[in-house]
Amino acid sequence: MQGLDRIIENALAEDIHTGDITTLAVLSAPRTMRARLIAKEPMVLAGIAVARRVFELVDPSLSFQAHFSDGEKLAKGDLIAEVTGDAASLLQGERVSLNLMQRMCGIATQTAQYVQELDGTSARVVDTRKTTPGLRVLEKYAVRVGGGTNHRTGLYDGVLIKENHIAAAGGIANAVRMARAYIPHTLKIEVETETLDDVKQALEAGADIIMLDNMTNDEMREAVQLIAGRALVEASGGVNLQTIRGIAQTGVDIISVGALTHSVRAMDISMLMEEY
């Protein structure tokens, strides 16, 4: 996973900084122990390799044994993994490994719930750029583990003309024209629309993807009929577990959900140490 070591090293430096003074105070000599990572509630596992890498970077001599793989469903009480080695190293890796894996499990678990709501429809769930700064690669990976699909990674790998771009460019047609002249032929152009008139303008301008932003289900249904397969249709705004199925039934192709990452609850995982 690109950039993983940098993410972990920054997190470890933030936590340990000049030294783990509690561990230094209470452990006067090296001591071998085993740590058990335990699921405290049902969840979809994501980030087991991330947790492993945290302990490897803290102390390469630690032994990490995973009992489950990413994407598997865990029950309360399941033993996710065991880590054996120097007690001080286990304690120093504990919080960073749990923080990252708990958040990733939360995203994967919630994504799986959204995907389940779309069962039997042709729509798919995608994420957004509403991610934790510095953790986007991990959070978007967790979305994939949960069965979702990634939208663009950042500002650099996809064209999404939003309302402020449209205002700055002087209209949808002009924004699409300038984008088409600037980008290579391999990139698609997506346009955010708020009204059916916006949809018509985006179609006439040749947009490849049309986002229906905060429209009602009736408006989205009419927009889908208007577009008639000439562009991919993405629904965005006001999407939650209660509304997503109704949105999918309007005929849209893609439903973007910021809540997959921006307000997810971390899953509860504990680490308990024992004699070895």
C-alpha cells in the first residue's frame, strides 16, 4: 500500500515522540509477552496488514500471527491476531495499530451495510474525498474491502467540475470546453448539476458523467430519463442507509456517500497482554 510506512511512522512519532515514559518506568528489564487483538463487537475486518506493519516498524523481532483476513466478518470475541515479543515493543505499537485498524474496520463495516441496501439494483456505492487528512489511502482501501468502489483519489486523477468551477469558468459549457482542451483523451469529465436545466447543459457540453446533487428522487428519475444512457449518472447528497435504496431505484448508476469516511464510527478492538 503506497505510503503506508510514512503514515505509520508519522503516527508512531506523534505517539511515542521522545519516549514511552510509562513503559520505561514500569519495565526495568526486557520481558517476552503475548498480545491478543480481540473484536469487541461484530464487524468487517479491514487493516490487518496495517496492524502487522505497525508492530514490524516498532520492533522487527516481534512475531505477528493473523487469524482472519481483510473482508471477513468477525463476531464479538473473535481473536483477530496474536503478537509475541518484547513487552515494551508491544505496548508502544498498541495504540497506533488499534487506532488505524479500528477506523478501517468501521469504514469497511459501514460500507458493507450500504452495499447490502443496494442488493438487486444496478447501482454501486462509491466514496468521496471527505477523508481524514493523511489517511486517505487507508480509508479508500477500507471502502473496497467493504464492497464499495473508489471515486477519484484526489484532485490530480479525475475531472469533477463543481458549482464553484462553473461559476469561475462562466458556465457549464465553457467549463467543459476548457477542461476538454486541457486534459488527455484518457480522462473523463464529470459535471455537478443541481437542476434539470443544468443536466441539459451538461449533456449538450458532452460530459461523460453527470452528478445529480441533492435532487429529489422524482427529479433524479426525470434526469435519468433525460440522459438516456448518454452519460453515466451519479447521485450525491443526502444519502444515508434509509434513503440509498430509493435513490438506486431512480435508475442512477453510481451513488457517492461521504458518510462512508467522514463520520464513521470506529469499531471496538482491544489488545490484551499475557504471559508467554
